[in-house]
Amino acid sequence: MKRAKLLLCCALAICKLASSPDCGIAAGPLNLPSATGLSPGDVLFNDFFNGWIKFEPSSNQLFSLPWARQFGGNNGLELDRDGAILTTDIRNSVLRIHPVTGAATPITPIPSSTTGFEVLLDGDFLFYGATGSASRNGDIWTGGRNNLFVRYDRDAQTISPLPKPEQFVPGNVVIGHGGEVYVDEFFRGVQRIDLMTGEMTNNPQTNLGFRELLGVFPNGDLAVYSVFDGIGRLNLATGSQTWVSDRLFPLREAAMDEDGNFWAVVQSSLLLVNGETGEVSERLPNTSFFSPRSMLVIPSDWTPPPVPEPSTTALVLFAIVGVGLSNSRSRMC
């Protein structure tokens, strides 16, 4: 009983300290101005505390978006071919969110063990993930079998496995400008994989298992992140690798824009990293209760999809409700 009282007192003291105006810790989610939607160049966040928010680079300001919060989804954010937002939710489904209305429509359940998904050029989804442990000791590989690498055909609404090497542990996957699929694989490093045959390129790699893919530079080089070295540029054709930025730690989330620059959340600060010079500018200082789970940069040529017209059924129901309310008011008068 004494221990329970002590824990309660400690909890109350922490809450009082956090809510104090002299303390640098916010007492709750950010009190942000609201925005009606997205614009080209915005950085979109699915934030743990604040739900959907966006950063507007022109004003250097965060805004809240009036979209329904999606709890549990942490497998990334993607743009659909028509400009809609794709994400996941706690029910393990891919959701399509209309960026104007905020309406969320489930598309397909997510296979178990999914750690991420990408949108292929034809609009199909590529799901990937590791289902078990794997290890590498020199040339001896163990584990890495039966890992997830499947394709969701949106026209047929079917999920089918893709060919892959027998020992295969996919990390991050990115899609090249021409539809190429690159994977940061545990045993082989960053390689290109053929979705038709499962064959992978055999480019020599170092630091296996200690990098992750961030995106593709405008010239086709691959952007990689290492906890030891920062953000780097990898040319698979030559095998050359150069480091763009110094070590960014702890890197919580990062997203690449169309110009090859990086928006990065380090601790609770938002940084912009120049992809050519490595220059880092702080766009948002360390902010309590800013905890993005995934982020996406809206491209400059982005346009939102058309707002769906109300269905005939919805219009009829609206008319019936309107007539009913009118009759009720007439009787009251």
C-alpha cells in the first residue's frame, strides 16, 4: 500500500511539473492552427500525439489537419497515383485518405509481418517484412527463409507471393524513377531485385545490415542512411559511396523531396538537409509532444483527386431527412 501511494505521489508531481508554465515540457498535444488541406511542398506527418499535421515551409509553421486519427498504423505514408494519401491503421488495413475531405476508405488487409509497403508504377502494392531471425557470419548465412515479399493486384484484388532468393531478409524498399525496385537486404546490402524472376544484382557492399534506404536522388543514385555515418549517396553501377551529411542521431523519421533534399526528425527537431552540400538547417526547434510516426513530402506537381459527387442514395436520404425536419417544425409551430 505504501509503495502504491508513493508511485501515485510521484505521478502527480510529474504531471504538475509538466503542466507548469516555467517547465519546457508541454502538458499535452500541440495547440496548432488548423489547415483545410495540403499544398505542394508541404511535409505531412502522422503524429503520435497530434494525429495528422503538416509543416508549411513557406511560413515555417505546423498546422493540424481535420482528418480522423489513424491509430496503430506505422508502415509508412505513400502517394496514390491520383494524389490521394495511402497509410495503414490499427485494423491492419491499407487506407486511402482523400486529402480534401479527409475521408478514409480501406483498400485491402495487410499481410501479417508487414513492416512496409510501396506503390509500384502500375498502382499495385508491394508488401515486405521479416518473419523470423537471421544471422550472417562471414560466408555462412542462417535463417532468412519464408520472409514476406508479396504483391497486391488492385484490379484483381488478390495478393500473390513474388519470386525471391531462398535466403532473403528485406529491409527498406524504394522504387526508382523508372519503376526499378531496390531493397536493403540483410545478407547482400542494397541491391536491385527483378520482380519477375527474383534475381538480385550482386554489387559489392559494406556495412551490411547497418544501413537503410531513404529514396532515390534525381540522377538515380540511391540515398542511404547509416547510424554511424549519416546520409549517403550510393551509385550501384560503380559501387561508389559518398556521405552527404554528418551523423544524425537519433534519427526518428526522414523523407526525401523531389530535389534530393531530406526532411529529418532528429529527437523532436525538424531539420532540412541539403542533398548536395550536406548543409543542415533547423526548421523547427526541439518541440515537446512532436512525435511523428511517418512522414511524406508533397511534390511540387501534386494535385488532389476530385472530390466524389454525393451518391443518389445519399441525396435521397438527405431530402427525406430535410422533409422530416420541416414537418416537425411545422407541427411545433
